[in-house]
Amino acid sequence: MKFIGILLGFVGLSTALIIKCDYKNQDFYGIGSVQSCIVIECNFDESEFVSQITRRKSSSKKYNKRFTSEDILGISFKNCRSLNFIPQNLLEHFPNFIALEFFNNNITTLMNYELHKYENLQAIRIMMQPIEHIPGGFFSNNPNLQAIDFSYNRIKSIGSNILNSFYNLNRADFTNNICINENSKRN
């Protein structure tokens, strides 16, 4: 019986997304510097849900600043090459976050539902990914977005009316993508 409990615990962990963060201030495109979880390591087995967040242990005062999960306003996934999706339960861990960044991961496909739970999102940067298409309804539940950055991807197509649902959008960067570079007029 004890063996079955251990086995079930192991199976439960095998589908977990576990991230290790540095908690510090970071500049986010369009909104400035916010207290953030900078993901320095992520380990998972195909789960779209974060099961555990750990903080990097460091003797440096810079990294020991006492942020609580409620203080975190930005989340940045950098160089997590095994990450190919947007985690779906970040609000459970960081209930007040407003900025999200994915830099040099392996996100190939964006699904319409991936940002739907993040209604308070003000800035998103998805950069240096092998993404080829942004679906038209991708931002349909994010009316508070002020800045979006999809630069340096491989975007070939963008769904219709993708920018129609914003009231506060003041920055949008799609530079250095296939569809922008090959299909735009140049002066």
C-alpha cells in the first residue's frame, strides 16, 4: 500500500511544471520596472500547469529582497528551451501579475485560450520563438493590454482583427518576422 502511494506521488510529479525564480525588479516592454519572477530554471513533463515555484537561494541582498507572491507583477520565462506553451495557472501563484514575457523558449503554437484567464494583463512579450501564426482571438480576453511585442519570431500570418479589442494599447511591435519583413512596403 505504501508503494502505491509513493508511485502515485511520483506519477503526479512527473506531469508537473516546476519553476525556479529570481525575485527582483525587471523592466517590461511598455510599462516600466515591476517586481518580477525571473524564471531561471524550469523542469516539466508536458503539463501546462505550474505545480511548484521555488526561489533561488543567494547570499546577495539583490536576490534576497523580500517579495511575496502577491508583490510579483511580472513573470519572465527566459531560455527555458523545453517550454513550448503558456502556463495556464500562473494566477494561482502570482495573483496580481500584469506583465508576462517569453524570451528564447520553444513556443511553436499559440492557442486562443492561453491568455483568457489573464484579464488584467497589461504587457506581453513573446520574442525569439519559432511561432508562425497568431490566432485572431488570442487577445480576446485581454482588454487592458498596453503593450505587445512579438518581435524576432517566425510569424508568417496573423489572424484577422487581432488588435480590435484593445482600449489602452499604445505599443505593438511585430518587427523582424517573416510576414512583416517580406510583405511590408519599405520606403
